[in-house]
Amino acid sequence: MLTAVFPLTLILLVLIASPKAFAGPPYITDDPEPVEYQHWEVYFASIFAKQPDAWTSTAPHVEVNYGPIPNVQLHVIAPLTLYAPGEGASSYGYGVTELGIKFRFVQESDWLPQIGTFPLLEVPTESNRNLGSGHLQTFLPIWLQKSTGKWTAYGGGGYWINPGANNRNWWFSGLVIQCQVLPNLTPGVELFHGTSQQAGQSAQTGFNLGMVWDLSNLQHIMFSAGPAFGGPNQLQGYFAYQLTFGP
């Protein structure tokens, strides 16, 4: 637990002192800002990860977010998943459904960051084809975000409940800093850390470089990629075409 407390403390200090941009995707770290009331976000996306003995990817997945009331967001991800081992047959099929509700309970002010939570449920699918763990997983996080001018910083972390014979419950923490260098172009950098997820597995630390490109108020392209050290992945990446619309 101490390995998570220090990163979260550092993130809190950075956010409060940090100098609007997109938040959440294309990064692993999320943010407390929900979709606007009666607005939609739809992503056609793919996440990939290089593991020591396999590649895994959503190929593709669809993510839908909706704001039913102010400060609340409903969330679902429905993926097709590819598992391609270095040896043996690959597997392709429906993966793990992700369900969530984001709730912002502190609004951003001159001195305070906005603060929210975004509990997630990973609803299991079959595990014998390596398309899911076969167990219901739960993530309980706290996220913060602070903006000044062209700069936005967000991050935080939470606790994964990860049942299974060799699995461990684990902590995740992360920080993203973005700068809107052009009216329609926002690069960013992410640093993240996760404690061990399985017996005999080490903790993982990594970083991603990413970009959000606004083609219009409706259409957006976003991507990120970077290495990870220790843990299950050696490399991870994300690419998405996003639609945003509402009244």
C-alpha cells in the first residue's frame, strides 16, 4: 500500500500547483471530468499490449459515454479481443465488457482541482481462450484535475479488486500533463505505476507519449504509446477515432 501512497501524494501536490484539454483517453490514467449533460462521446478504438510471450489487442472496441445528469457520466466498453501468443494458436472473440459511472463531486476553482470518482466493473468472459480473466474485477479510484491556460494536469489512482487463484488485489496510480500547443492539437505525457497483479509478478512502472488532434467539434483522433518495466506488459498503446455530440 505504501508504494501507492507516495505516488498519489506526489500527484496531489503537482495537481494543486500545476498550471483545458482532453483528459482520460488516450491514456491509461483517467480524470474526474464527466461528459457534459445530455452529451455523448463515442470511440472506435484499439488498445494493444506486448507481453513477454504474446500480443493482446482490442480489435477493435467501442466505447460510449453519456451525461444523463450534470456531473455524472455513464460508461460502457464493448470489445472484440485478439490474443496472439509467440507459439500456438491465436484467439479472437468477444472480450471483457467494461461498465462504469463517473461522478464529479468537487468543481475546479482558482485554487482547488476538480475531484471525482469513476468506479469500473470488468464483466468476465470465457478465460480458457485468454480473452478474459473469468472473474469479475472492480476498480475504485479517485481522480483530480487542474488547468491553467494551455496546461492541464490530471491523475490520481485507486484499488483493483482482482479475484482468482493466483491473482492479487493491486494499486494503480498515474499522472498526465498536457499542453494545447495549437487550437486543435494537444500532446501529453503520462507516468503510471501499478503494484503486483499476480503471485510472483513484479510491480510495473511505465510512461506514454500521446496526442489529441481535433478535426472539428465533432471528430477527433487520439493516440498514445510507450514502454513499461516489470509487470505483465513490455509495451502498450492506444488509438481511437472519437465522435462528440449533444444538444
